Amino acid sequence: MRDGVIYVAKGSGYLDLAERSAASLRALNPGLAVDLYTDQPAVAEGLFDRVLPIPATGPTPKLACLPESRFDRTLYLDCDTLVLAPFGDLFDILDRFELAVTHDVRRTSALVREGHLHDTPYAFPQMNCGVMLYRRSPAVAAFLAQWQARYRAAGRSRDQVTFRDLVWESDIRFYVLPEEFNLRRVTVLDAWEPLDARPTILHSHRLLQHLRGADTRLDDLAAIVSAERVARGEEWAGLGLSVPVEPGADPAAPFHAAETRAGRGAATGTGD
């Protein structure tokens, strides 16, 4: 089959999230095939075209399932996503490129600057692998096999550390998607002008915060934007900084100050 979406859900909590995400996808993209890989025996009817077991061959459930997709052009979605708009011609990116992802957020943090074998330039940050387009090809099959091997060797829990290393080394044709296809920093919606972008895929840890001990469960974009506005203010205040700045002050200064206080200056990490 030409185009389709896959989810990987291990555990009942992640299955619940995958079902919620798939329902949002079905509502806006009817007719698009959707497959689920899971270890759970009971799955809601009508959301998935196929329900498959997670292979035991990979170092993580996700990395095990990516090569198993039956589609010529695959969109992988993490379970903590919601689809906000029709995908339109998104899959056509794969007519030109083999792989497409977005940059991650918190790009000046040690977490997202981390590499394994390479310390890449700041302008080549980690990619967020929770939304990934890829096509069936020998080059992609080889890349995914290398990713599994590198992940095992690296001993890091986050797969995007080794993903960035491999993309840096590889000649694979990859594309960086606009952030509206992997909307992590939702407060950007407060800054965009009317025709700047079409929010398409929300990807937020807030959707799974109840699985991590939070008292409340957030299930929609409006609630997540409200929570992130509060969290943003608290984070700036925790650093002793204020955004927006006073009239006449340098609006970029708090960002440079935050990076310095975190111990990462602009000259850090500028090559292998």
C-alpha cells in the first residue's frame, strides 16, 4: 500500500493515547490507512486497519517496528500526538526525499545538544523523532538497521542522540519539516501571524503527563496551550529572568542569559 501511518504502543496507558491520536487522525484524514503495533490484547474497534505485535528484534519497540511498515510511504507518530488538520500533500515530500523530521526544541540545552560519536555544530541540532516520514527504499532500510545497531552501542535512552549522529554521517536525502508538523512548543501559536502556518500535528508530553504522576489529564490543544503559558512564565522566573522585556530593552538578551546560566555559551559544540 502506498501511504499509511503507524503507531507503536507498549502498555495500556500508551495504547489509550494511541487510540486518542488515531481518532483525531481519522476525523481529519478519512481513508488514510493506520496500523498499530502493540503488546495489548484489547484494542478499540474501527481506529486501526491492522493491529500487529511488536517484534522482539529491536532495541526498543519503536526501532523494532519502523522497518516493518507495509507502506511505501510511512508516517510514524508517537502516541502523545493529536492531529489538528488534514495532511494534504505531506506524503509527497517523499517523492523527493527519503526521510523527513523536524528539529527538536530546547536546542541550547545539554539534553538536546548531546551527541554520541559526534559533537555537531549548534546549527545541526537533534531532530525530534516522534513524527517521522520515511519511504521504503534500500537506503532507508540500511539507515534503520544502522540506527538500531548504533542505539545498542551508544547506551543512551533517547533515540534521537544516535539519529542525529547517523544523519550527520549519512548521505541519505533527508528534509527538515516545518514545526507545524511536529508542534512541540505550542506557545508559538501566540506569536504566529494569520497566514504563517497551518498547525497540523500536536506532539506534547502534556498529553501523557497523567502517566507520569500528574493529577490532571490534558486531552486537547486549548488546555495544553494554557498549561504551557503558565509553565513558560514559571521557567523564566526560575532563572531570574523576565520575558517579554521592558520597553527599549534587548528582546534577545534573556535567551542569551538563560543559555549562559545553564553553562552553555554560543561557542560550545562547534564541530566533531
